[in-house]
Amino acid sequence: MPEVSAPEQLPVPQARAGEPAAWDALFRRYQLPLYVYVFELVHNEQTSLDIVQETFVSAVKHIGGLRDNEKFGSWLFGIAHQKVIQLWRKHSGKEILFDEIPESPDEFENSPDDLLIRHEQETEFMNLLNQLPLPQRSVLLLHFVEDFSLEEISRITETQLGTVKSRLHYAKKSLRKLLETKNENAA
């Protein structure tokens, strides 16, 4: 019988106590997932790095407000989400530059052709995803990329659970329609 690993033990109590090693461990655990999430929303490398840094600065300042140590991850993503919303509000009415998503070769690819096809598919998907409104795109990324439950997404985005479910439903429906339209135009 396969062994089930114990849930990940995060050093949140030690971080509350101000231990630098605990914050370092939390940073190493969450910096990449936060960066990926933020980057998929803002499409700018430097801005994404800045938001991740600001998120951790806010987390250090406000860790006392975290009620449940087990919810540290969703709490941290909630801070990042609010930073992105603040950025969008600040830039509303202004064009935000979208950088090309850098790709690195995957060591498990069979051939350069496979890599090229995968890159094209990912680019097409991201182009479709970018056509969705921010609330729908955010819910999709949190659920399918970051693997948060709908309840956790509700806390992160500070919206009702029903709203999260609705956004996810309409985001999937919109993506499906965009994909069908793209396929019809290609035919």
C-alpha cells in the first residue's frame, strides 16, 4: 500500500515569533508559486517580482492578523491578489505592457518539434486566457494552476463562495467559446 505523506508542516508559529529562518523557509516555499500567479495576471516580470516582495513585506507586518496557521498559503495569496487589484486600479485607463512569457526547454521533451508544438499550444492558451476579465482569469489560475479549493479562493479574493463558483463557471464557458471560435476561424 502506498504511503501517504503527512501534510506539509510550515514554520508559521516560528515566523510569528520573528525567527528569520522561519521566514526564509516560508519565502522559499511560496516565492515561485506566488510569482507564477502574479505574473499570469500582470504579464510583467519586474512588476511580478515587486508584488511578491511587497506581499512578503506585508505578511511580516501583519502575521498577527492570521487566525489559523494552516491557512498561511491562502492568506499569503490573498495579500498578493489584493496587491494586483491595487495595481490594476492604479493603472486603470492606462495600457499595461504585456511581456512575452519566457520559455525554457524542458529536459523531458522528446524532440525540438515537440517543444515547438508545446510552446505554440501554451502561447495560444495564454492568449485565450488573457481575453478573460481579471476576476475570471484570477479564479481559473488559483483553482487550476495553484490548486486552491473554491473556499480558499473565496478567502483570497474576498468574494462570496457563490461568486467564485460563478466566475469559474463563466470563465470555463468563455474559454470554451473562445477556443471554438479560434478553431472555426482556423478551419
